Amino acid sequence: MNDKKTVSFGMALAIIFLPILVILLGGLVLRVGFLVPLMLATITASLLSIMAGFTWKEVEACIVNGVHRIIIVTCILFLVGTLIGVWIQAGVIPLFLYWGLKLLSPSMFLVSTVLICAVFSLMTGTSFGTIGTAGLALLGVGEALGFPTGLTAGAIVSGAYFGDKMSPVSDTTNLASGITGTNIFSHIGSMLYTTVPATLVALGLYWYLGLNYSGGAMPDLTPITDALSANFNRSFLLVLPPIVLVALAIRGIPPLPTLVIAILVGVACAFIIQDGMTVKGMFKAATDGYVSQTGHPLVDKILSRGGLTSMSFVVFLLLIAMTLGGILEGTGALGVVVDRMTRSVTTPGGLILATLVSCYLMTIGTGNGMLSIIVPARAFEKKFRDMGIQSRVLSRTLEDAVTLGIALVPYSMAAFFIVGVLKIDAMQYIPYAFLNWIVPIFSLTYGFTGFAIWKINKDAGNAPGNSPAESEA
């Protein structure tokens, strides 16, 4: 895009909000899905960009740039789909489903779901991997125990994104700390102030709801566990694929080779442990997903999923969403609005509010978490410094809004993945992803009260863990 071209504030608002209005009207009001509304929104943004003085070639370049950003993500999505199909075929996910039914009590199920997903995600640094493995098994346990699918999925999302936000091996954690010049452990320590109390509140809500849904008679789970036992051999070797996945993630191995190795280990376990395994059957599970034929309707519903092709529609939606995001970024419309917000800020509370709003604006406009961290970070970095506020407050605020908020946007990359893997509607889980909603409330409260808003000490020198000359003054 030509750097000399800029759009007016009014046109920037139109380029951003008219397409978003089209998406919300079609996807949430008319409930016709997000595919056609996203296409119409992209067309709307393209026409408005041309009206603002950009040529079609320039708009096309924006689209290409937007799609280019998600090539690796697309590969990850396809590999996660493959991993799910292979791990079900191997008996990994059925094993965790069996253990979950045997060990988890209904009253503590939702709390346990959050904690299990949080630990798994904290170790691996990936919400996607957590949701597609541990989350999938826990969703099955929840259905068997009689919990609403959306409520269980909300608990899974809360736990998965806790780890994604707090893990030192998470991509968003490293991006937020890196782009603001903050030591990663100082950044994580700062996030504890908003994330820990919000997690406690969320766990309290899940505990209360768990009591409500577990008050009746305990459902008879024997037919489900019998169906699992009759169709899958159990072995402690089946914990090897998840262990390998976690170990590789902790060692900092990139996602693509990590997933490939985890898939291959799953394939090996399938041929060693399960009876009647064939190469053709394994290829079919990896490509089209596993088709459960246990004879138990609920088990067959839970386990009939996965495969590379199961992610095709998710990737298609994602490509269209990223064409829109590319236009909003490339025309500079988002930058114009964010820049206007920075100029109107005069207090620390207002600065935190403006940062949160700009992050949500980027997230809603692009559906891309990485971009939604980068643009506000660059726009607000100087403002934080001018107000004497440490960079770890900025990095924390970015993650409070974006890392958690991305899953709440029903046409975002994260939501498409969750919907594709768990086979639910986005609006089923979004109201119940309590942690994702609560953390920004603490972030905003701290901004206006001054709590955990650390100031730069000009005489402190280059304190370890902070930006230059920062300390806990």
C-alpha cells in the first residue's frame, strides 16, 4: 500500500465499522453463518477503500498481505485436525475420556476442566493444542455427565486461554513482551495481578454452576465406559503422545514439527496397542477423521471427528476474514482511529481504557490476535513512556484484551478453530468463557485506581526485567 495515502477519520470509521456491522447483522442477528457476511463485509471494505482514493491494485495488495500472514496458521490447523483423527484412532482421546468419566465428580467437573486445560496449556503454550486434545476429551465427559455443551466449552476455553496467556512458551506472551521491550518474566509477573484474581472469580462461577447442574441423580455412565472398553484397548503407553507434545513445546520446538512428531507417535501407538489397525484405516482417520461405530449414540457423537479435511471450512472462513483484516490494516483505517485515541488520553486510567478499546477494535476488525497486539503496542508505547508508566503495564494490557478477547469474537481465527474442533456454535461457548470476560475488568479497575500501575523510576538505572530505567517505584 502506498505509504503517502491516508484516509480521513470519518472515512476510517466507515471502512472499519460498516463491514463489522454487515458481519454482526448477518452472523448474529440473522444467524445465517459468517461465510457470506464476511464476503459481503470484504466487498464493502474494498469499495470504501476505492472511494477513499486507493486503486484496486493497492486493495489487492492488502488482501494478499492479509492472507500471507496466516499461511503457517493454516498448516497448524490442518495438522491439529489430523492429530485429532489419529489420536482418536490410537485410543488416546478415548483413554482420557474413560479416565475423566471414572475420576471427575459432577460437582467439581467445571472447575476441574478449567484447571486441567490451564495446566496443559501452560505447559504447551498453545490454546489450540489444548482445546483439540484435552478439551475434546473433557467435552465428551461433560456431555456424558449432562452438562450443557456451551458451558463445558466455555470452561475449556477459559482454561486453555489462561495457559496461552501465562505460558513463557506461548507465542502471544513472547510477542507482547518482545514488542514492548519487556523482560518476559517481568511481563508474566505483571499479568499475574489481573489473571489470578480473575481466575479465582471464574472458578467460583464454574463451581456454583457445577453445583446447579450436578444436583440431580448421577447419570449411569457404565454403558459409556463399557462401549469405550469394548472398542479401544487401554494402555499407559497412550499417554506417550501427549507427553511428547508437551515436552517438545517446553523445549521450544516450533509448532509444525511438534505436531508432526506428535502425530507420528500417535500412529505408532495405534499400531502397537489397538487391534485390527490397517494403514488404510489410519490414512482415512488422518484425512477424513475417525468414524466411531461403538453402537452407543453419545460415544459415537463424541468420537466421530477430526481429520485434515475437518478443518477445510474453518480455513476457508479464516482466509476470507483475513482478506478483510488485510484491507483494514493496509488502508491505515485502524491506525487512524487508534492514533486519534492516543491523542485524547490524559490520565493513566484513560490510557488503560484507550489501550483496551483499541485492542478490541483491532480484534473485532481483523480477527487476528498478532496484529491486534502489534498495532496498539506501537501506537501506545510512547504514551506510556511519556506518562512514566512501565512497559510491563502496557504488555499486560495488550494480553488482557487480545489474547483472551480473540476467542470472544465469533468470526476470529480462534473462534473458527473452537467451533470447528468442538462442533458447536460460537455463541454457545462465548457467554460462558468467564475468564476471558473478567480479566479486562481487573485491568481497567487497576488503571483508574493506580494499583499495579508501576511508574518509571528515572534514577533506578536499567533495572532487570523492565524497560530502560524502570523499577517498582
